[in-house]
Amino acid sequence: MTVKYINETNYNKFNKNKAIIRDYYEGVYYCYLINTQGELLHEFEPNIWVNDIEDDNVIMASNKDFNEALFNSNGKQLTDFVYKQIYGGVEEGFFEVRNLNNKAGHLSMQGAEVIPCIYEDSRYFHEGIASMKLDDKWGCVDCNNNTIIPFIYEELGICYDNKICSKQENKWGVINKFNNKLIDFKFDDINLYINRDDGSFPAKLNDKWGIVDIYGETIYDFIYDDCEDLDEKGWFKFKKDDKWAIYSCKRNEFISDFIYEDVEYYSNGICLVQQNGKSDYVDEFNVPVSDFYYDSIKHFYRTNLIAIYKSGKCGLMNTNGKILIPPKYDDGIRHASENMLVMEDDKFNQYIMDIEENIVIPKKEYQRFHYGYSCGYIVSRLNDGYYDKKGQKLELKFNLRNGK
């Protein structure tokens, strides 16, 4: 009996001017590392599944048994395949990992196991220490695995500005990295995990949320029904009487009243809100970008571009409220990056134009583009490969196993 394989090629986006191509051919995966000139930098061993390139130019890969290892951005293997999981994202030069016995530790970017995998759980490094769990208790170690805070806590957060939220006898308080108590263990919960700004932070008492200062003194009473973070810089949303308001820990004040049906996230200095069934973005002073004029609105992460929809038509504006393209297109904007727009019709067929409305790649049936532009290229899922901002395909300087 002859086995038939579905051969396919997967192109990952460029990062740091390098990208991964995965080629599945006759039952075997082949992965390639390339540059923006289409040149082959490294071909990995067969059946090694290579993930995206991390921002710190380190690559995570899996073998056929789904065990993971680290490679550098030139394809050199830094560790053996002895990890169950390597967490993406480097903090202070270290990766969180779990070995094949599900024990936690930390790897350096060079692949050295600086914190041995002997712990039950871990947090990432920040301000030189990492919270780790051992024998069902939490403590902190430094990058040489020296114990900085003893393993006596039920929970420990991450160190920010020499403050660590911690839990004892089912109550939360705050300590510093010298294990000195800063705030008594009296709260039901504390949201200090991602607050990178001094001043204040949310805390929970008797099933209600309030806001306390860095000494644990109450700034806003415990009267709020819910609290969620909006970003990693101290922006939160609070709920009262079924309405949401936005709070800034840096400014120690609410920047809005409790007027919103929803508040979704905060990025690039603006926050998505919903009021009276309409959506808009507001800035750090609660000034709306468009006075809730549009039927729906979508900000594209890490850009200053916002898709706007009015009466079934789509357009584009920037985060300052300047109209770049008035709402006139029947097709919507799927992605926006590097001043290039991926347009999509109601049958999910896509095409590309720039913000001057020049068509770069015409619409075709079943055409899809993935990720948006990165390092000047976008991935096509119809004519598989990379295309630049002029619509020209990047020619590879080597042959894939599929011969594509």
C-alpha cells in the first residue's frame, strides 16, 4: 500500500530580519532559517519543528517527541531536547522552563540552566530575583540560585520596584526583596503583579475592591464590584453599579466616571471603551478620538492606525483622530502595519493597498495574508511566500524539499 502525503509549506513572519520556513514533505518536516534577501542561513535537522524567532534572537524548537530545546538566531543548538516547555519571552536574560519531569527552572539565553529544574513552579525574573515554589511554599532566588526570600509563603508575585505581593494564612500583603513586611497581610487579593508604577494599586477586602497606597492606606474605599488590569503600566478598570471606569495608578486617580458598558484594553496611549452601544478610543485624559461617531472601531496594535466603520462602510484614521481614508469601502481592514492595509471582502478574500489607497496586490479568490507586514514583508497563503510593499515576491536563493 502506498501512503499519500499532503505536502505543504508554512512561512512565518520576519522578525529581526530573519524568518522560519517549515516544509512538510513526504511525512517529514524540514525547517529553514532565512534572511530578507531570501538566503538560507541554516537548515535544521529533519523533523525538528522550529517556532518563531523571539525578540531576543533566540529560537525555540521541538523534536518529534514534542520535547523542546533552544537554538540561537544562527541555528546553533544551545540545549538538548530535555525540556517539556520553554516559555516564550525573555526577562532579564532568562527563560522560564520545565523539564521532562515537570520541574521548573530558568535558562540563560546561552542555554545554561542557571536555576536548576528542581522547583514545582516559577515566575519570571525581575529586578534580579525570581519567585519559585518548593515543597508547596514560595520563596525567591537570585540568578545564582541563592535563596533571597525563604520558602515560607503560600503565594508570591513578581518583584516590582522592590515590592512583592505575598500571601500568608490566606491573606495578602506586600514584602520587599529583603523579606521586610511593607503592608500587613489583611487583604483578600492584591493586583500588584503587573503594576510598574509607584503610587497606588488595587486591593480586595470583604469581596469588594478598593485602592490603597504603597503603605497599605486606603485611597479609595472598598466599594467596587470588580477590577481588571488593562496593561502593564498601571492602568486598571473598576466596576460599580454595572458600569466601568478607568483608573491610573501612576496618577493615583480615576480618569473617567463610571459611564462605560465595557473597557477592553489600553495600548499606545489609548483605551477602547463602549458607551451607549457605541465604541471609541479615549486617551489618558478620557478624551474620545472620534466622539463615539462610528458604528465600530478597531485599533491595530503597535500602530497609530484605527479602522472605522460607518453605515456599512470602512475607512481609516489615526490615533489623533485625523481621517486618513473616509468610510467608503465595502471591504473591511483585516490588518494594518507599516502603513500597509490588508483588505477583506465578505467572502474573506483579501488584497493589499497602502494608506494612499494604491492597490499593491489585487484581490483574488481564496487569497489570504497572515500576520501583517513585518520587516517589509507579508506572508501570502495563496501564492505561498513573502511579498514586499511593491507586491513583488521574495525569491528564495535555495530549493525547498517540496521544490516550491
